[in-house]
Amino acid sequence: MANSVEELRKLVLLKDWEAMNLAEQIGEVAAPMLKELMGNADGEIRDLTLGCLVLTNDKQVTKTLAQALSDPDQDVRMRAMLALESRYDHTILPELLSNLENPDGDIRIGVAKLLGNLRDNSAVEPLQKRIDKETDDQDRRQMRLALAKLGDENLKAEFAGQLDGPDSRTRYQGIRDLEYIDDKKLARRLLPALQDRGEAYDVGDPDKPRYARVCDAAINLIAKWNEKPFSFPTDDLKIYSDVEIKEAKRLLNSLESQK
């Protein structure tokens, strides 16, 4: 095994992306060596190293990924951010909070999203302080979404208000925001979306586009918030019949109004 780890080191230093396959084969045994290589001065080597480290399934990789969010190389930062989307936990809260000040707007957006997902109220004040300084509209929006997910009722109502918007695009964005906020008490706010047959997202083949509608997205969100709420099966790629949409309306109308 020692020879395999040394071979992996050589491949990484040669910037040979076959190293990824070898790292996956070796597993956690390679992690200490790879963490050492994260100190290399070459950004491309650090990027490859981080990709290899993720594939080893090292139990402490989450911390290394969080530390890499402040790497000077953009590719390294983005690799770390993408990997954290499925590996975050409360142990990296300090790194996430510090990266609210990251010069890279993409990292600030990603960090804000993760802070909301952690549902740790200690993130509320740092998010509010960063919003006061933030000049990028998209960054501010994601931070406000995170605060909504952390329990700000006024912001929940504001984002849910998109469902009363003037067009399909606005209503579909509202559905996506409510899915992130993940408060099923807001389900009744989806009623206007069930009236909207506007195209929202592609569910067809690459050579044969087919579009699901805003109403379809609304039904799928209801199904995610409730265990088997309908008499019919649901699927993210499904386009629902008028009968099925009427059943969804009856369900929402039966819920207590959440204003």
C-alpha cells in the first residue's frame, strides 16, 4: 500500500488526472499524504489533490474542504464548495461564518446557503451584519433566503409572495425558494401556482425538449413536504393531468391558511 500512496503522490505532482482513479482505489490510507500536498504552491496541484482527497472518503475531509474555501485559487475554492454541498455539518460552522467575508461572491453565496441548511441560529447575526455590507444583489438575496430558512417570518412571507407574482417565471422562482426554505406551513401559498400552466423546466430528452409547468413544480413540492399526499404517484419529471391538479387544489384548500 505504501508504494501505491507514493505512486499517487507522483501522479498528483505530475498533474496527471489519472490520480483520481488511483486515489479512489487506495481510499483513506492516502488521506494524510494528500492533506500534506494541499500545502503545495501550485493551484492546479491543490485542485487535483482536493479532488483525490474527496474520493478517498476520508472521515475528516469536511474540515479540509471548509478550509479550502479560502484558497487563493478559484478552481480549488469551487471544488471545495461543490463537494461541501453534500458533506456539510456543524463542525465547519466557524469556517463557513468566516467565509461570509470571502472576496469571491460565489463562495459567499454557497456559504450562505449552507448556513441556512445547518439551521443554526448562531448564524443569524453574522448573516445580518454581512447583508448590511453586501453590495452584490445575488449575494444579498441568498443571505436573506438563509435568514428565512433560519426562521425570519417576514422574509418567509416576502419570498412566498412571489407565488402571487405577475408571471410564470416569478412564480417558479418562488417555488424554488420555498423548497429551500423548507417550511411546509407555507404550502397553502402554492395555490396560485397550481393555476399556472406556464413552462418552467425541461423534462424531455436532449434532442426532444418537453417542458413541465409551474403547476407541476408546485405539486412536486407539496409531495416533498408530505408523505404520499395524493391518490396518484408523483415524480419530478411528471406532467400532471387536470384531474390531478384539481386534487392538489383540494388538498391545499383543506389546509389552515398561513398568512
